[in-house]
Amino acid sequence: MPGGRAGLRSGAAVLIAAVVAASAGGPAGAATADTGGGGSATPGSGSGSGSGGSGSGASGPPTALPEAPMVTEGGECLPPSETVIDREVWTEGALGLPEARGFTEGGGAAVAVLGSGVDDTAAALDGAVEGAGEDCVGFGTFLAGIVAARAQDGSGMVGVAPAARVLAVGVTDDRGVAGARDVAEGIESAVGDGADVVLVGAPVPAAGGDTGMEAALRAAADADALVVAPATVPTDDGPVAALPQPGPGVLAVAATGPDGAPAESGPTVDADGDPVRPDLAAPGRAAMGVGPGGDGHFTSGGDAVAAAFVAGAAALLRSHEPALSAAEAAERLTSTAYPAPGAASEALLGAGTLDPVAALTAVPAPREAGEAPEAAAFSPDPPTAPTVGRTLAVAGGSALLILVAALGAAAVRHGRARRT
């Protein structure tokens, strides 16, 4: 078994001593890069381009990675990051992405990112984004980078599908909050622009009446576009169900941490008190990406970030096998996932953890019990506790909702039965 494949078999990389407490006076909620061995993030002229320092390996005080939150309190735009990390990010080995990109880098696939917009100032997104513009919140840009950031000298950040096109579809206000009708219109716009994959990355206050969502989802199904979104949305009171109820063809994604464990300690329940069961899991804690205003790196997390990794993997798959339908792509991604270890984890991880290489080769990869995971090259601190709840309450929504579906033809994914 090749070395890269062995890393993939581990399921996820573990946290190493690459993070320390935020230095005094640093930005609130910032993550810090360790200054010890293997190339650390230090301020200065470094090899990273743009505004800030790079992980040059020189010793010095820890450097903070700012957070790109899903929703802000509003009023001020996310300032550019001053730090570029040159070390390989833990998600590379955890998902076997270097090996996956040996099959394809996503050329020919288009991924629409529905959110706060996408700023393509960063060199990693230059030329990759259609419809780029201002992104005051910064989260849409972060998701776009997870999907398709191009490799840059002096940077350890590479998107899952660096040759894929990103279609920027702004659906939120200047705080990152969207209405259900805005998301529905965004889906239709993305489908009309030829998206193969639609990533929904915006929290939506619950809305009654006809929002146009059913028509939007029918349009996505007719266009054979795969829609991927988070299973839950974070609030001050904990995660809230993002799907009103499960249904045929839905692909909802939950987050895992660098150790491969679910990001949440217990299942989220919906309005009826039933557990919310995701379809698939992917890295969604301590993720690193780009942001608006320059080449500096940010950290973020949550199910929406995990959904971005799945959307990137879907782009690889649809690039590698263009004849594969959206429904077949969803089936492949779930059926080749690392199976969740037991019923308790299955309730939090669905079919299991995303395995891009297995999806591309159509060969599920069994993992030996107790197999030791590899150490990560770099893992930023997870973001601080979310402050989304109060912001959305101000927006007038007492409940949260992400209206999403993974759509294809009328055929339902027959392989949705979960493995134990």
C-alpha cells in the first residue's frame, strides 16, 4: 500500500503540538501557530506573497490566525490576514488529497458557492472565480478556497479541486445571513450558470409560505446539479438542525476534527425532537483557508466547512467521470466513505468519513481497527464558540434552516443503507 494511501487509511490526522494559546493582545478567537519545528508561522517578509508573514520555519513568537466566521455582528468587514502558513495542512493527509489529485484536479467541473460572495484578491483564487466581488463577511471566500484554491509557492493551503471553476453566488446580507428565497434564487442562478455542484454555505432564518425552494430544487434536479450543504448550523445555544427533515436524495454533511472524531459530542435534534442524521462527514474543525483582501490565511470550522470539502471531492469525481450523474456521484461519495465505527458514531457521521481516493477509484477502503493515524503537518486552533445565534435572532428568525438537497435524476440513491 503506498505511503500516501496509508495516511488515508488512518481516517484523519491527529493534532500535534502545532498550536499554542493566543498571544496577549491578539485578535479575539484567533488561532496560533506553534513556533517549534517543521516550519512555523512567523511575522516578517517570508516566502508568502501578499500582506503578511509566512511559515518560514524561523523561531519567534506565535502568530495568530484570524477566524473567518459564518456570520458576523455586522458593521465592519473582515480585515485581511497578515499570516501565510507554508506547512502542509492536516486535511491534506487526512483525506489523501495529494493522491486524489493524481487522478484529476477537477478541471472542467464548476462549483457554485452560495454565501457571502467570493473575493479573488488572493493569488490562490486569481482566475478561478466567476462573479468574484466584495466579501465583507469573508466566509464565502474561505469556502471557495477549501474547494478550489490554487497551489502557491510558500503556502501550505491548496483546495480540494484546484483546477475547478468557482461560481460566486452572493445570497446573504452584510452579516452573512440569507433568506430562504435568496437561497432558492441562488440555486436557480447557479444551475443556470452551469454548476455541476452547488455548495450552500449560509444560515437561513425559518420562513413560511412559498419561498421558491421546491422550484429551485426541481431546476437543480433537471440540470443534474449536485447540491451539498451542512447538516447543522451553529448558534450560541449549540447546533441547530439545518434540515427540516431527511428525504430521498438529500446529502447533508457533518464535521469531524483532526482526530477523526465527530465535532459534536451528541446528535442534534430537529423541531420534532428526532435526531438529525447526516449523510456523510468530512473535516470541519481547525480547517485553514484563504480569505478576502490578500494572501493571508484564516481558520474556520463547522458543518459548512465540512460541506466544502465534500463539494470539492464531488468536483474531482465529476471531473474524473463526466458521465456520472449527480445522484450517482452522491451515491459514490457515501458508499465509499470510511464506515462510522458503531451506531453511536453513525448517528453523528452518517455513512462515514469522506474518502476522495476511494470515491475516484470506486473501491471502498477498509480500515484496520486500531490503525495509528499520522501526525499532521499543521493544524490551527479551532475557532472560538460561535456567536451566530444572537445575530440571527436580530435578523428576525427564531429557528434556523439550511434548505438543501443533493439532487440528481428521479432515482433515489439505492445505496443509502448505512454500513455498520
